[in-house]
Amino acid sequence: MTRPAMIPIGLPALERPPALQNLLVMKFGGTSMGSAERMRVAAGIISAEQKKRPLLVVVSAMSKVTDLLLETLKRAEVGDRSSVDRSIRTLLERHLEACRDLFSNGSARQHQIAATESVESLVAEFQRIANGILMLGERPPRSVDEALAVGERLSAALLAGYLESAGIPSRAVSAADVIVTDAVFGNASPQMDPTRLKCTERIVPLLEDGIVPVVTGFNGATPDGRPTTLGRGGSDFSASILAACLDARELWIWTDVDGIMTADPRLVSDAAVLDQVTYAEAAELAYNGAKVLHPRTLAPLVEKQIPVWSKNSFAPHKPGTRIVGHFDEPKGARAVTSMSNVALISMEPVNAVLSGTKLMARALDALALANVEILVFTSSSYRQSFCLLVRKHDLEAALEALESNLSIELAHGYLKPIEVDENVGLLAVVGEGMRGTPGLAGRVFTAISREQINIIAIAQGSSEITIGIVVRLDGLERAVRAVHEECQLGKPHIAATLS
């Protein structure tokens, strides 16, 4: 399995400006920004914390808005003007409705006017890009990234305006002016040193003046100013980048669940909230399908050991889950997660003429160039066949890359036709306490076999933090429940002590 590299980042403690002492970064997700009511709740949380310490806020687009923007651009690409116009009206009206609701108090009239003008201007900007795609008949990646960032910019404008109307000094900030990335449009990676300098120039002065910056999540820009995005769900990642570069004391991520759970509660009735997990466990759970965090969120925080809290904005009194570098956790598994929207690609040389090792190397290289993430990779020792698991939305790009790179071998029959199985799912058992625990893997496999579920592939890295198991899709949910019960993951336990 591929993993993001850890990058040295953050301001040395001796260089930290006074305005950054005890800095808290808070990120609010799409459901936490989903309506005027939810924004008022977020503002209440912000107000309570802003009285205690300096605060930076990162926001997602309102729930479902990014999907609306993306679908609008797709309709524009095929020339469906009526659908584009209808979607833009929906986008405008939803945010104007939130604006009217937020500033319903007569004394906030000037703030309502300013917020309304911001909403209309940003929607007009999106419309300009959509109209350009209508004329071109294609969606340039740079234009898509610029357009999709409008959702977060709308949220930031509304929340910052409301905070101002409530007497909390605030400023909407586009992350394109702060987070510097490479030019991989749609899934960019941060350049940490330039981002730290931008933070010093643009964010620190606001904090020194007692202003709460409301920064857009999900987006950034290349060093020469071309708009980029960090991948779907990348607002978490934005928050961790800023927390690392500003040497924050803590990062709080507000979602619509109580924290990181032992399993998906929709699948397992007795799933429980974990009071704390390690960075590695949280990253593995996110990577393998848990919806609480963006998979790359934690990488920037590891070196500075900045703790993260996953909290529920719908129940802010609940403690949530704390994510830290290390604690004395119990032996065994901590959680089980699953992914259903995956596909298994299998490849096999016809005979020993074609080196299996070279074939694997070329396949992996082709997928890396296509920016396709591999979830599971397994191989046989003699026949040199191998299989790899990818997300379904990456399947087309993966097959194009493999078939192009291995076209000669396929054409001349040295390589059997590439096989694809979409009727599979991934189950992942995660826990740092699994390291060296005798018999755990056997218990997991036995629990699955008791449900008459066939295991197709198995992958376990040398770290022993995760066991990845590929099964038939129709048995995935039963397998999750069986493993959760076998490992007694929902049972109460004595809370571990931080070391």
C-alpha cells in the first residue's frame, strides 16, 4: 500500500510569534456548514473558544454543493446549457437563502448586503467558468479546480460575515492565497516551506490583530498562482497543513459523528466511539474507507506531534476522539472498516519468458504516473501472477495506463488479458496493538469463514497495523460484523493512559 511521505514542517518553537501561542485550528465539514442554522452553531463554538485563545477556522462547502458544482461542469462539457443554468440558479438561491436566514436581525442589514454581494459575485465567477466550458466542450483540469473552490469560498464569506455581525472580528481568506501546492490538478500536494512563508505574511498579521481568519478548505494554488484542489474531502488536509505551518497547539475537526468508531454504525449496531487512537491508526482507517478524516490529513502533523480531536458539531458536548502520536493501548485490533466501491485487477504472464518482477514494476510505474492509488497488492511466488485493488473511480484510468504501458506484451500474447472483478469489497482490521499478537490473524480469518465468506486476497504490511482482506461484495457487511464481534471491538474497556 502506498503512503504519503512525512515532510519536515512547521515553525520552530522559538520563532513562534506571540499571536500563535496556544493557537487552535478548527475545521468545519460540509454538514457543519450545511445551513444557516448549522453556521450559527459553528459560530457559537467559535465564539466560546475565541475568548480563550487565538483561533483559525477552516471551512468546507455547504453539504452537497461540491457535487452540484462538479455535476454542473459535467453538463457544461456536453453542451447541456439548460441544466447548467438550472444548477447555477439552485446554487445561488441556496446561498442567498442562507444569507437571508443568517442576517434576519434588522441590525445586521449592512452585513447582509455585503454577504449578498459576495455570494452573487462568487456565483457569477462560477458561471463564467461554466460558460467557458460550454463553449470549449471540455473541462480543463485547471478550470475545474478553480470552479470547485467556489463552494468553500461561499461558505467562508457567509461564516465570516456572520461572525462580524455577532461582534467577532473575522476575515474570509482564500486558501489559494496561502497554501502553495504542486501542479497536480484535482489532487495537489502542498509545498510546505512556501506555505509557511505565506502563512507568516497573510495569516499571522490577522491573528496578531485579534481577527479570526476563516480559510477555505480543499483548495490552494501553484507558486505561479494557478488554482488547485487537494482532492475530494481535502478540507481536513487544508486544516492540518495550516496547523503544521503555524505550529498550532491543537486541531479540532468538526463532523456529524461522535468521533472515530470501532466500525461503521450503519453496519454494526454495537459500534463504539474510540476515546483515542494513534496517528497511524487514524491514517490507516481513513485510507481504508473510514469517513471521519481525509486520508492525508495526519501526515503534516506527525513531526510536531500536534494532537487532533474528531468532534461532532451536532453534539459538541461529547468529547470525541483524540488522535495522538502514542499511548499505552490494549493489545489487539482497535477497529474494522470497509470499502465497497472498489475493483480488483489481476495480471498473469503466460509463461516464464516475461519476468513477473519486471511486469509488476512496470505496472506500478504506470499506475503511479496515472495518479492511481493502490489499496491492496498481492502476488504469487511461482506463477508470478499478481492482483491489485483500486477505487472504482480510478478503474478507467488504471486500465488505460496498464494497457498502454504493456501494449506490446498484451498484443503478442506474453501477458494474459487483464482481468477486472468489480464484485468485491475491502475489509481492513486496524490496530497498533496487533503487532506481534499471536493468533489474531487466524481468529479474523476464522470469523469470516464461519459466515461462509470466501477470502479472495490478503495483504498485511510489515508494520502489522493493518490486515487488508478482499471478499465478495455480497459478504462484505457480514464479514465486518463477524470480525467486530470476534475481536470484541464494541465492548467497554479501561481507557488507556497517555504516555
